[in-house]
Amino acid sequence: MTDIQKLSGISGVILAGGQSRRMGKDKRKLEWEGTKFLDKVCLTLEKLFDEIILVTAIDDYPCGHLPVRLVTDAIPHKGSLGGLFTGIQEASHSFVFVVACDMPFLNPFVISRLCALPTSDVLMVKLSTGYQPLHGRYSKRCSPIMEEMIQNGNLRIQDLIQDPSLSVKIVEESLFEDIDPHGYSFLNINTPSDYEFARKAASHLKL
């Protein structure tokens, strides 16, 4: 497998503003491979992007030791769509690649392969379980459409693919079979049982 190269013309965005209600504790600070969940995500994206924007609901996560710029939601209480809208607004590049803070198996080779695909306003992966809007690439042309969606009370990021003014590319999981055969890149940790599953999966991968 070749070395990872930095991606040009694209910013990394990490959404870290959730309430962690189902986890029962701040999942950003869960232990993972000797560090915190969120720190692990930040350090993974550092391999790929020269600009990383961390979006939170409030300024409540110390990140002076991380290669990120912390911003808070431009429009509060609008979920992941509001966070992505903020990240796109803040990004200095024309495109962003967005992930959630609770994805411990993020694979830089998967992200690199995705971002090497021809440009489109929306690039989203579709698994057998559905669309993965928080592992996708978006252009700044999405920004006004996102703002209109927020104003209309529609907070489903995947509904961007229905807008006729945007160019859309949907990718099937088969694209990554050789580098992520289990599809762990897209795994979110929302509950204690999710966390336990991820810990067991990580130990098996090391065997």
C-alpha cells in the first residue's frame, strides 16, 4: 500500500457537537488506543488535510494540542447539517470532507480514494444499511442549499442529493473492499454496546 499523500484543495471537517445521550457520557473523551476518540480522529485527518476544522456546539473541548481550528455552530441546535454548514462556511478550500467524532476506524486510504474521484458538489457513500453523509465530500455550492434546508426545518444531509442544482456522485461500498473489507471505516459509536463491539473488533484486527 502506498504512502498517504496530503490532499490539495480540500479541508477536513469534524463534527463534534452531539449530546452523547445514548452513550451516557461524553463519547469524544472515550479511551481509544491510548488516546481519546476525538483526538484519534483529528490525528487521522492530519495525515490528509492541511486544514482541519473542528465544529462543536459550544467551545467546550480543549484542543490546543491538536492540529485543528475550533469553531462553534453558526446556527445553533441544527444537528449534523448545522455543523456541516458551519464547516463549509469556515473552510478556506472549495471542498470539505466531513466525518463525525465517533468514528474510531477512519481509514486514511479510504478517504484518499474517495477524494481522488472526480469533483462533484456531493460525494456520498451508500452502504447496504443506507447513505453515509458523515463520510463524504461537499462543495461550497452546497452552502446556500443547506441554509435553506435548515430554515425549512429539514436537517437530513442526505436530502442534498435530491437538489437538481447540485452535481451528485454516489459510491458503493464495493469500491473499498480491498482496503476496508469489513466496512469499519463507517462505524459510528453511539451506545455502550457499540463501544464494546468496536473494542472487540479492534482487538481482532490486531491478531
